Amino acid sequence: MELLKIVDAAIRMEVEAKAFYLKGERESSTEDARALFRQLAGEEEQHRRMLLALYEKMAGKAYTEAEW
């Protein structure tokens, strides 16, 4: 299903974005910057969870990374 591939790609993008923000948190020199990166990483995690639920509803099964 083409739509499932799109949702899968979106899930992967959220995982990559979260990793990017967590790296920014680790490398930041100020607490304000670390807090901002933590917040952004948390938002990406929320997006990932939302997309996982959508995928599972559409596919009728749990998401696995090796779907495609």
C-alpha cells in the first residue's frame, strides 16, 4: 500500500529528527539551548507515536522497522 510507505517514511523522519535534536542537546553549551533541544526532541517523539498509531490502524498490525 502506497500510503503505508508514506507513513513509514514519516516515522523514520521523526526518528531522525529526534536523534538530531538529542545530539544538539548533548552538544549545547547553555541550559537554555539544551532545554530547547529537549523540547523539540519530545515533540518529535509525540509525532512518532501518533504516526505509529496511524500506521497500526491502517495496516491492522504493529509497525516494524523492516516493513519495506
